Amino acid sequence: MWWGGRGQSFNIAPQKEEPEMGLSGPKSVQGTGMPEPRSRQLGSCLASGGLPGEQILAWAPGVRKGLEPEIPGTLICSNLRVTFQPRGWQRSQETPLSSEYDFSLANIGRLEAVNGPSRVQLLRPGSLLKFIPEEILIHGQDFRLLRVGFEAGGLEPQAFQVTMAIVQARAQNSPAQQYAGITLSKAGQSSDSRKPPIPLLETTEDWETERKKQAARGWRVSTVNERFDVATSLPRYFWVPNRTLDSEVRRAFGHFHQGRGPRLSWHHPGGSDLLRCGGFYTASDPNKEDIRAVESMLQAGHSDVVLVDTMDELPSLADVQLAHLRLRALCLPDSSVAEDKWLSALEGTRWLDYTRSCLRKASDISVLVTSRVRSVVLQERGDRDFNGLLSSLVQLLSAPEARTLLGFQSLVQREWVAAGHPFLTRLGGSGASEEAPVFLLFLDCVWQLLQQFPAEFEFSEFFLLALHDSVRVPDTLTFLRDTPWERGKQSGQFNNYTQVYTPGFPGAGNSINPQLSVWDWNLRYSNKQILQFCNPGYNPEHCPDSWLPRQQPSFMVPGPPSSVWLFSRGALTPLNQLCPWRDSPSLLAVSSRWLPRPAISSESLADQEWGLPSHWGACPLPPGLLLPGCLGPQIRLWRRCYLRGRPEVQMGLSAPTISGLQEELSHLQELLRKWTPRISPEDHSKKRNPNTILSQSR
């Protein structure tokens, strides 16, 4: 359950003698031992919490284990999910997917049947159960664990049937088979008139509103990709320099990998611009006009340009996938690693190392953006993974408005969803071999920032956990497609014209409500859960718009005239040209007085950028800028997320040793020190309305 850890849980209604399912035992299909699928549709939001199109395949009474006290109830397998319904507990009709007991079929990473102390069978899709289980363990890919023991006394066949039903449902489940969507009855609006909680950046108006919020006066909204004929992985609209024509944008983008040319990610209030783009397509042969257009877009009106080699010193996609698999194996309850070897095994996963590398590089880029008025360009070959991660972290480190609830959701929507991060592929939903949870690595980085700067973020750890778990709950299109084109194609958004570029598209069903996004929290979570999305240590009186006046020259130092730099391995290296195809006489060589020394840390890079090589302590950080610590003990394991299947080792639940209790006490005292003199949690909660906290648009 995603509320696990430190005693956080939700109350269950008083127990009754019988479950409220009102269902009889399943009938067996003759000769198979499998339960006969029920033809009766559960309908929309019945008392049992059924979803439209959901069918119960099998159920069996049991006891949820691993918690204190153990909870009696019913284990239910449907064609969409596996859920445990506590006895006497009734799911809310308004939040049919908010239960801590639900496991979507796509989220099940490992299924084990147990009979006795030594008889354990790992059940893969299509396996045949060899014995009647006494209990089963369902390991979620989101690190949750559902452990259910079955009752004896003539109910053994039901235990066998529900276990085999789960095996069969997993085998038949496919990425195209998703939840049937959620009713909009709670919103009280029809899908036609409903306004999303944040702008989904699907219209020119959304992009223009966001541009005005950033006061990016040198930029405009381009419609050149409105029909996705420039790149299907790009959004329909994006920001380009005012003086660049759409015809020039089209030609220039053709010289970048996958057509992902340079465009604005974020405009710093001091005047700098953060851009992102794909790698140069060196096999192309641009003419002088195309080179001039590319240079103009990269410079973005600045004389100082820094090209950032995004992948330098960062892990590959394969590295991230391997580290995540090792982390998940280590955090399993039955991990064979001895307790005294556990920390070294954690280090061996490299997950924390990769988190550290991402934070360190994001800190360096934040210094580059905030120290001088310049154009900083993030360049990654595909421009769909680590560019989004670094761009998002830079904005979190540099812009307080990105640390608010609405600001952070808008950031993820713009830099990940709209920018075309391949969620389905990276999270293993497409069957491709390019699985790598880059987005989950980003959420871990954000959690690290939340631990180091708890008073600077409006959202809480519980909000990050909800977002972490939502990538495995297939109820919206947000994380179920790889590109904006695919989402729009399924939702029928483009039915009024013929697509110019239409590569292979996965089969689309009509099961998902296209009007919903992952940000519709109040349709899936209760008011009590939404209240916990807010960080009690954050000061609600803090106004993010007042943190820094627009165009502040006092700390933003102009760059050298007509200079081009490559930022790689912590150092700025001068370049004689921006484009790789031929010499570019429009850009001058850099004077030797601007040559930097290699920087070994964000602090030393800041020394160089602000001109104080030996007086770091005398150089105050710009207002609103955060520079996290990245040394060994400063990067921690996200226990509340990764150890949810092992509640006994989570601090605060049942610390087994005095040293464990001391560590927990020290951690709480440190949080209290950082929050003082912020407002108290009681005062904070009084000012929060769960009905408006996430639903109103900025």
C-alpha cells in the first residue's frame, strides 16, 4: 500500500460478519479446474467498487498477512485487477481505484504460491499450480506486497481457483486491455464541459498561457507540428524564437535526430534560456540558410551559448534498468542477503549512484543557467529521456514555483508527457527491449531534494508515492502511450483531418476515458488522501512569483561576446562553431581570458561562474536557487517506497534495535529543525481544502 511506513494507514470500516460482495462461489469449467468467468457485468461503481466492463473471475476468503493485526476479507480476481476486500469494508463509489488493496494485472511483477515452510512455487503467466496453496504473495512492480493466507475447512478449492485465475488473467492481459475508465459523476460535469486540473498543453492557448507565466517575451508558440508531420514524438505546439519562421523551423528540425530540434524548456527570470534538442543528424547536408537557422535557434538571441552533453557522466538506459531490477530484488521480503551485508548490496545496485549523478549534473546546469545571461542547450541523441530529467531538476532547483503542487504537475506534463517521453516502452508495457524506468529515477531525485530541503516544497512524500504508483495503474492515457500523437490518436483528437505521418500505432480500444489524466486525483483518491499530498512544513504564505524580479542584472553576469561552450565532465570547453557540418564563421573564437578551469563540484563551478574562485563562502546563492549535497550519506534510500513489502524494517513501525530508534529520532529532529519557524502542521491543514487543492487551475 502506498501509504505504508511510519504508521501511516487508513481506517477500515467496522467489521461485519460477512463480506458485502453478495457473490456465490465460482463454478468450475468442466475438466479444467478453472473458475467459470461471470458474464454479469459489474457496472459502474457498484457497492463492491466494480468498474465498467469488469468481470469477476474467481474469489476466495482469506486473511491479509504481514500487517498487525492481520485483516480477514476476500481475495478477488477480475479481468482487470486483483484486489483484497477486507471484511465489512465497502469501497467508495466516488473513488473506485483509490484502494490500497488493488493490484492492476500490469502491476504484478511476481506471483508466488506457498504451502508449508518450504514448498514455494513461482507462478509465471501460463504456469500450472502444482498444489493447493496455503497463501499467495503478490509482488507489485511498484514495490508493494499483498500477502494473503487462505482459510481451511473445505475452502481449499477456492484458493486453488483464485490463484489459477490470477495466473490466467496475467497471461491474457495485454497493453491494449486497460481499465474501462472512471465515471465523472464525482466531478458533477460532463466530459465536454469538464476543465482539467492543470493545462494539458494540447492547445495553442495552453502554451501561450504558460509562455506568459514565464515572461518569455523573446519566444512564440509555433504550430509547425500541428499535424505531427515534423515529428510524432514532439507535441503539436512548442516555443521557438520570435524571429524564426515556421518554414525555417521545419528545415532546421530535419537536421536533428528524430526531427527533435532546439526549443525552449524554461525561461529564467534573470534572462537565461534553457533549451533541449536531439543530437545533430550529421549525415544530413544542410545549406547555409539551414545552418544559419539552426544557429539562430540555439543562440536564442544570446551571445553566450553552452551546449550540454546530457549523457556525459550519466548512466545508460540499460544501466538504469539493471539497477532498478537489482534494487527490486534486494527489497523483496525473501531477499537472501544477510542483514550485515544489506547496505553493501544496496550500494552494489548502483541505484543511489545514478541518483547522485543526476542531481550533481542538474546542480551544475542550474549554476550555468543562473550565473550568466546565456542560452543553455541540453542535447541528448533521442531527447526523450535524460533531457527531460535534467530539465525538470534544473527547474526544481532554480524556480520556487516549480516546487508547488500545481507547478510540479505542470512541469511533469510539459517536460515528460507533452515532450514525448516513451512511458509505455520505458515501463515495460510495449514488450520492447528498451525498458528503463527513467521517470522513476527522476521521482527518486525529487524525493532526495524533498529530504534535503523539506521547507521548500509544497507537495509531500505521499504525493510522490501516489505519482510513483500511478505509472502502474492503467486508468488514463498519461502513462499508457509513448508520444503525444499516440494519445491524441486514441482519444479521437485528430479525426477531423488525415495524418501526414502515421507510423505503426498500437491497437486502440475504447476502454479509456480520453478526457481524464493522471492529475485527476479527486476521481481516484479520497479527500483524506489528497490532504496528505501537502507538505505541512511548507509555508503557504510564500509567494513564488515574488522570489525574483524579472530581468535581475545584479547577479546575472553577461557572457563573453559571441562565445560557444561545450559543458562536459564538469568543465566548460570553448568551441569554434555550433554546428558539426562545416565551419561557421558567424561565431567567433573565445578569448583566452574566458577559459575556465575544470570544476570538480557544483560549488567550484559556481566559484568560476560568479568570479570568486577562492571565496565560495562569500558568494551568496541567487535567490531561490537550491544546491543539494551529493556526498555518500546525503543520498538516502527511499524507504517508504522501496521497502513497502518489508514493513518490519521501515523506521518508525517497529525498529528492532536501539540504534534504529535513535536514527529515527535523529531524522525527525533534523526535519523539525529545518521546518522551524515554519507554520505548524495544524495551522497548515486548516488552510487546505481537499476539494480545491488539486482541482483548480492556476
